[in-house]
Amino acid sequence: MRRRIHPALAAFAVVTFLFLLGPLIIIVGTSLSDTVFLAFPPQGLTLRWFENAFEISAFRRTMWTSFTLAVLGTALSLLIGIPAAYAMARYRIQLPRFLGTIFVLPVLVPEIVLGFALMKSVATGLDTPIYTTLLVGHALLVLPYCVRVVGASLAQFDFSIEEAAVSLGCPRWKAFLTVVLPNIQGGVIAAFVLAFITSLNDVSISIFLTGPGVSTLPIQLLAHMEQFFDPTIASVSVLLMFVTVAVMALVERTLGLTFLAK
Amino acid sequence: MTDRRLAWALAMPALLLVALFLGLPVLSTFGTTFTTDDGLFATYEAFFQSRFRRSVLWRTMEVATITTAISVAIGFPTAWVVARAPRTLKSLLIVAAVFPLLTGVVVRSFAWLVILGRNGILNGALERLGLIEEPLTMLYTQGAVIVAMVYLFVPLMILTLVGVLDAIPEDLTDAAASLGATPAATFRQVVLPMAVPGLIVGAVLVFTGSFTSYATPQLLGGERQMMMGTFLHQRAMVTFDWVGASTIAAIMVVVTLATVWGMSRLANRLNPVAG
């Protein structure tokens, strides 16, 4: 028989989850308020702050930049991360173990330090265009997610299926594309969306790599907050929450969200 | 091609990305702190001799430590409830923890700006209840930074601990109880030792995360509650003191790596399985 949770403990958990979700509910409320200041509970309901978010060209532009940056950075990272994860899973004995540590370095080194170092050495030092540096920075930032999540998927894969295809005459590259890849599809999709949302929300790297004409949505939000304090920011925040919901739905359908609790 | 060569060839692009765009830039950043005209450790001496800079480092340590402690205090009991909840409820609670985690740090910090502001929701509520006459100043205090950081990191702590607590079989706690252990004794002698690895991982994530955070101290602490992350940014982008900024960066990396290293050693010593 299942033991009952002590009521005090259950109440404690309820309060925790109210604390976790309350502020987000407040943002949704203020984004709908028909007032020029942030009001909660909302006074009158309107969607004009959402319209406003799209009317401000800086938001429109940075939404697009952030979106393309997240897609391209993640794609680049997966393109080099999948082979790396594959090599580590398939040829475990041939590769030294410290490689795994190298691939998680981007989460070990503080993001803000990485951003500063990229700005100093790559953008300024090598005169690399800001956008290119930003793209490389984001690809680096999400590399650990790509390698780890795809790696977790590969750990479940039975490589003897691939061997069978190869021994029957299938070229190795074709065996990878038609046998291995379809079997780790879930992991690749989950890696993509987790990396995408990480890149989309990034502040610490991007803050150093925004310049004339190049900025990302979170950085634009920070800048906007310092000048205006109207519900537009709340409405952009709500739009970002929709993206989060979409990401969660995709992860749930591929790996299952419990994958994140481990 | 031999397997060995093929393996290296496949891993090479990712290795190069990390080596060229993380390894070299970070090492060259460290390099500039040792190559000033005043001597090898001059920039570090200057850092630790300045009362202001020391206070920033100290404040960052303090905020990160308090945030970690509160996150454990909130996260542990909550994770226990989540781990022991029936299936459907459990999935729902995990969703409720993942959602804030995947919502951006700017959005989550903004929420506290709205709540704690001078004309914010909390002040408004307190005034309406007649508890205060004048709005309280809550923004740009250490308390505001800590509250927002705890908010940022509690989901991470919960999710890390749920994974570990889930792995503790219910039979084990039942067995302890049937042998006469009080709930407190069961917790102390069975649950806690098995949860230690998760607690350490969670604590490392929260400590290093809050120690190196930028957006939250920037928005809720401002200039008055300067922390290492905001200080680094200010030195690099406002005063253009790149050597000073590099020194801050190096200190941040040392503290982060020392925390990870020290705690993983502690984890190895305390791990009942590896014991």
C-alpha cells in the first residue's frame, strides 16, 4: 500500500508550486490589462499590447534575429554534435574518456566569461563580424545539450543492427542515415528543441555580442525595460511562454519530460 | 580507415569548435591578466586590495550561498512530495517545474520587477490591506536579488532531487519503519544518505548558476547590488577596462571550477554506494 504524504509536507509543496507559477500567471495577467502601467489583476482586457509588441520595429527585428540565430546555431551544433556523440557511443574504447568532459565545457565555463572572451578574442581580436561570432557562441552554448541528449538516445541503440546493415553490404554512411538516425530521431528532436530554447533565452553570451544592427530579443527586452515599463514587455514574455509550451510538448512526445528530472 | 581514426575524425569538428572558440579565447583572456607591466599577479593584487572589488566578490559568494541554502530547503521537501505522488499528479508537477525552468531568465526576472517594484503588486496589496502607508523599497536590495534567484533555481533543484528520490525504493523506507524507526530516523538514516549525491549536484548547479548570473542581479540589484557577472559586464562594456574584466572572469572561473571539483570529491566520499 502506498504511504500517504504528511499533510504539512503536501501543503508545503502546494505553496512551492504557487510560488513557481504565480509570477508567470501575473505576467499573463498584466499583458492583458487595458492600462498603460502594469496592473494585476488586469483592469479591462485588451490584446493591444500584443499588437504593440509587433509594431515596435526593434522587437520585430530582434524576434527574427533570435529565431534564426537559435535555428542556425542549433543546426550547426547538431551537425557536429551528432557525429561526436555517435563516435563516443560507438567507439567507446577507442576514444579517451576526457572527451566527454570537453564537450560539456561550455556549461562548466561561466556563460558570461565565454561571452566576454568571444567578444574580446574573436569579435574584436580577429575582426569577426558580430553576427558570426554570435552564431558560433550560440552553437558552443548548446553543444553540451546536443551531445548529451543525442548521446542518451544512442546509449539505448543496439549497434548490432547497424553492423548487420554494413555486413550485408550497406555503405557506412548510408547505414548511419537509414538505420541509426531513424532510431535516435526522438533524441535528435529533443536535443534540437532544448538547444533552441536555450539559445532563444540566452542573455549572458549575447549581451557582449550585440552591436549596431545586431541584437537579440532578450537583450532588446532588457534595454526596453530600462526605458519603458508598460505591458508590452509582459506581452512579449507571454509570446516567449508560448514557445516554451511548444518546446515542452515536443520533448514530451519524444523523450518524455521525466527525462529532464534525472 | 581504422575504427580509431574514424572515431577521432567524427569527434574532431566538435573538438575544434570547443578548442578554438572556447579554449583559446578563455585562455587568452586569462593570459592578459598575467602580462601587465606591473608584474605577474599585479591585477589580482589590485583586485584584492580594493575594498569595493572585494565587496563585490563577497556579496556574490553570499548571495550564491544563501540562494543555494534556500533552494535546498524549498526543493528537498517539494521533490519528496513529487517523487512520492501518484503517477498522473507526478507528471503534472514535473510539468509545473519544467515550465518555469524553460522560460527565459529575463522573463522570470521581469516578473519579480513587477511584483517588487515601488508601484508594484506587492506594495499595492500591502497598501490595500492597510499594512503599510508608504510603499516599501524592495528593488535593488540584496533580498530582491535572492528572492529572484531562488525563484530561478528552485525548479532545477526540484528536478535534480526528484530523479534521485525516485530511485529510493519505497520498500526501503517501509522496511525501516517496520523495524521500528521513527519517520525522523528513517529520513536521517535512509533517505538523506541516499539523496546526498543529488543534493550535491543540485547545490553545485544552483551555486555556480547564481554565482555567475548576469540578468537577475542587473535587473533586480542594479548598480547598488553589483555582483561578479554585472561587474564583469560593466568593466568590459562601460569602462572598457578589459584587463580588469579579464581578472574578474578568471576569478569567476576559478571559483566555479573549485566548487565543482570540491563538491564532486565530497560526493565521492559521501556516496554510500561507492563508499
